[in-house]
Amino acid sequence: MSLVLVLGTRPQVIKSVPIIQQMLRQRLDVKVIHTGQHYDYKLSKIFLKRRIYRSPMPI
């Protein structure tokens, strides 16, 4: 099963972290699409560094 999460604002990204982590623990194929509405370079780097999401797909 493949799941796609569409996130736009910084609060959505922060709130989605536990959900994404649980889905990854369950070995689900999760794609994160970040619309960049409240894009923050440092926040994105932290999430990528900690592997909270693998590689965001900006649109």
C-alpha cells in the first residue's frame, strides 16, 4: 500500500511527525508532498536529518 500525505503549513508538518514515524515503523510506503506554504529551510533539514520523512516532494 502506498500513502501520500500533503502538507502545507509548518503546524501541519510538526503535527504529522508522529503519524509519519508510525507509518514508517509499519513499513508502509509513505510519500510526503510539501506545498511549501510556510517553508522553513532549517525545519526541513531537521526532518530530513532525523529521517522523519525521507525526501519531500515540493510542488
